[in-house]
Amino acid sequence: QVQLVESGGGLVQAGGSLRLSCAASGRTFSSYAMGWFRQAPGKEREFVARITRSGGSTYYADSVKGRFTISRDNAKNTVYLQMNSLKPEDTAVYYCAADQDSIGRVVVVETRRYDYWGQGTQVTVSS
């Protein structure tokens, strides 16, 4: 089992940047593919980005491609989401999630495919 704790959210003006972090407990972090999701008020939780266990492959939602970058440091049990050129429509609670994937899938966007979730961190982008 793994526990996930997000941090780094906050209020930023449109065009600004934030870096989210997600710290994982346990010694098996490198055995999980990691994803970031977000949920805006009144909307379903949606996929943002995913990174494979080794960090060798990533996948992004079209809405954030070219603006967001997911990365991980397995030595620190941490996954990051660098968010640049933020827009008001990026406002949401951001969640990290762990997928105990054994075969290196890259494109996994469904929430039900992820085994563990953090509590979320609020990101608010003002216009």
C-alpha cells in the first residue's frame, strides 16, 4: 500500500506557473506508474498526465500538452507536475494517483485504473 500527499497548490494569475509535488510513503514507489488528475467544481475528475515507473514515458491530456510537465524522482519517492502558462480553466483540485502497473502502460486515463489517491491540492488561476 502507498500513501500520497500533494502540495504546492495555491492562487496564481493567468500566465503564471506552479509546481505541484506528490510525496509517497513506502519503499515500493518505483513499482507504481503515477498520474495527475484534476476536478473542477461541478465537473467529473479528469486525467491530466501520467508517467511510467521509470519515468521513461509520459502522456498528457490535450488540454495541458505543451504547458504541463510531469516528472518523478524515485530516490525521493516524489512525483511532480510543473504547470506553466496557467489559464483560469486550469482551476481545480489536483490529485495524484498511483497505478500498480506491471507492464508499463503509458496511456491510462480512467480513474478506476488507479489504485491509490492523495487528498488533493487546490489550484486557483485568476484572470
